[in-house]
Amino acid sequence: MSDITRLFDEPSPRARRKLALWNGVGSTIALLIALYVGWVFAQSPQMRGELWVHFAEPGVWWTIGRGLVATIRAAVLCIVLSILFGAALGIARLSANPLLRIGVGIWIEFFRAIPSLLIILMLFLAYSRVFGEVGSAVEAVMPGFVNLLLAPGQWNTLGPLVLAVVVQHSAIIAEVFRGGILAVPRGQSEAGYSIGMTRGALLRIVLIPQAVRGMLPALVSECVRSLKATSLGYAIGYLDLLRTGQIIASAYHNIIPMALILLVMYVSLCLPLSWLASWLEYRTSPARAIRKTSTSATALTAKVSEGAA
Amino acid sequence: MAILVYNLPAILDGFAMTLMLFAVSAVICLVLGIMLAVMRVVPIQGLNLFAGFYVTVIRNAPPVLIFFIVTLGLPVLGVRLSFFTYAVIALSVYEASFICEAVRSGINFVPAGQSEAARSIGMTGTQMLRYVVMPQALANSVPAICNYLIALCKATSIAGTFGVVEATITLKYIAFENPGDVFVIFMGIAAGYIVINTSIAALLRLYEAKVSVLT
């Protein structure tokens, strides 16, 4: 809304009539298009009621629920691991050792430039058996509930997916981290060094806590991207939400209803996180800080003038 | 290395397809994205709502799902096109929402005085957008657009899963015949992507230098 008031004047009565006309014409055209598309849909066999009937069966929802759990499992693993690795890489890129710095820099640039799907395919084609063996070894050791949280019998696809997404997203998070730490005012690290802090203590106690606040919006949007990236497991047959949906759709030939349900499910998973990210961004934005300081300044002036009176 | 040289024609064919996908959908998604950004800022509520809804939904949907809907959904609705066209539609629809947001934040960074000056010399809203606001907004958003174009180039790899033989999926085909050499072929294809993405970034940096001199 703010864009509108800034770019355009408050409309004159004549302009308002013109806008109302445009709105009317536009809505009519949009309505006609919507009706036409609806008609085309209604003609196609995909919109017959019996294709939606399958979604009344509890078994279908049970399967979709398992896919949903698989998607969330992969997303949580990706997010946690890529934030950990990303932080480590970001700090390593700021290290005093030039070899480490340059090596990590090359690593980050390499993985930022290639598609995740390429890494997923490579890991799957070359090492899926290794992942499967590691998985069954882990499953043999771990207690049952941990195995339920991880993917029982799906390590050969979950492993390549998670590892690829982590490698790629940790490279992006590393850059976010580095930028966040560099954005902390210089005086902070100078003050830390001057009271005799080591580099590690400085990072841990002074820099990272301050940097994380500024990075929070970027980290949350990275979570959305990780969640979206888990659907790449479709290509190697990881039984996530999308793959389960595809299996159901090919069993019942109800691809359009299934696709609509998947769209709603994915959007309602990601949208709260996106909103959180933009709320965090708004909360830390300079515009809000200025408004806050200016209101407190007004309050202060009011108090001062009261005192003077 | 020998395996790379032997399979070079297949990999290059794959990259030709990747570049085609990228070029066609880059043009379409830039046009769509700029149109959506304009729709979000003009004072017509219907357009604001439509563009806002589009951007919110598409930005929060995984690209693979959009490929899924376009490539598997359109045929059963009776829209039969080639896999290449489906891929271009899916990529453009997906990436346009990001371009829209990049351009819109570029518009937000144009100082308010610019549009006020345009109005004060009697420009209409269209003239103001066309000659004053949009040129500066586009120049502002070149770095963000550059990032999204690189993301688009990476997203073309999804088309491989949906019937288009592009660079990423050639890894699978070559690996079927040479199961032992997956990693070498992976490095070869990765090198190709790095060359493409570095060139995109370099070209756009040149363009940015040019437009920022003009404004």
C-alpha cells in the first residue's frame, strides 16, 4: 500500500472514476477468463466428482501423511545440518589462516554455482549403496524411536538428498554468516581484543550473538528454501510428499485434484515461515528503528517541554 | 579423463539444451516478472491483489511441484505440448515471481522525489513509470536479478527429471554405461555449470556498470 501512496498522488475525482472503470473492465475480463478456464476444467474428465472421492478414503490420507512426515524429516535434517555446517564454513572463511580461507572460499563458490540436482544424482548414482549400508548399520545400533524419527529403510535416497542440500545450502548460509559477522561494528572486536579475548572467545561471546540478530531473516528464508529443496528427492524416488502424491495420482488417475492438494499443502508449510522471515526483517529494519527512536524522541521532547512548563 | 573426452558430445548436447531452456525462460520470466512488478505498484486494486496472490503462492511452492503440475497436469487437461515447452512454462512461471520481487524492491529504492518531480511536471502515471521510475528501478535491481538468473540456470536441471535431455540428466545416462566413473563425469558437468554461471554474473556486472553510469 505504501508504494501506491508514494508513487501516485491521491486520485482526483476524475481519476477515481477512470480507476473504477478500469477495475470494472479488468474484473469483468478476469471473470470471463476464470469462467472459460472453469468450463475447460469441467469438460475434462479430471474434474469429475469421483476423482475427489478417493480423498475420502482414510488410507489415502494415511499415505499422504507418511509423505508429509518424510518431507518434514528431510527438511529438519537439512535445516539443522546446513546451519551448523554453514556457520562453521562462514567462520572458517574469516580465519586468519590464508590456506583455510582460500580453500573454503573455493568450496563455497563451487557449490553455489552448480545445481543441487546434479549433486543429488551424483551421490545417488555413485554412493546410494554406501548410504543404505550406513543406514542399516545405524538402524541396528539405535533404539526404535530414533529409527522412526530417521527414515527406516530409506537411507539410500534420504542420504544423497540431505547431503546434497546441506552441501549447497551451507555454502549459502556461510556467506550470510560471514556478512553478518562483518557487519558488526569494528569497535566491538577491537574492544574484545583490547580486554585480552582470544579470537574464539571474541567470536563466541561478542560477535556471533550480535551477528545472529541481523542474520535471522536470511536464515529463516533459507529454511523455506531447504523445505522447498527437499522436493528434489522426487528425482531419485525418496518417498516425500510430492512422490507420494505422484504415486497416488498415478494409481487413481486424479492428477489435477492431487496436484491442487499438494500445492495447498506445500504453500501452507512454507508460508508461515516466509511470513516469519518478513516479520523478522521488518522488526530489524532501519525504517522501524527510525520510527521507534523518533517516537521515543517525541515522548522525550514532550516530557522536557512539560518540565519546562 | 578419457571417459569425459569420450562422452563430450553428449555432455555438450546437454548443455546446448540447458542454454536453450535458460535463454527462452529468462526472456519470458523477465517480461512476466516486470509486468507483475508493475501490476503490484499501480493504483488498481484488482491487479495488486492478483499479482500479490500469484507471487505469494508461487514463491512458496517448490519448483519441482510446478514442473509436476505443468508437465503431468496440462496433458490430462488436453493441453499437449513438447516437454521443452512444458519446462519453459514451469521455469518462467516459477522464476517470474522472484524477478517480480526483485524489481519491486528496486522500485522501492527509487527516491520519492523522482516520482514527485515527474508528477509536478505533469507526467501521467504511465509516463512516470515508463520514463522516470522503471529505468532507475531496473538499474537498481540488476544485482538481485543476476542472482535469480543464476538460480534459473540451476533450476533448468529439474527439467531433466521431466523429459528434457539437458546437462544434469546426461550424468544419469552416461553413468548407466560407466557406473565406476560417476564422480569424474559429475566434475565435468559441474565445470560446465560454473562456466555458464560465471559468464552470466560477468555479463550482468558489465550491464550494471553501463546502466549505473547512465543514471
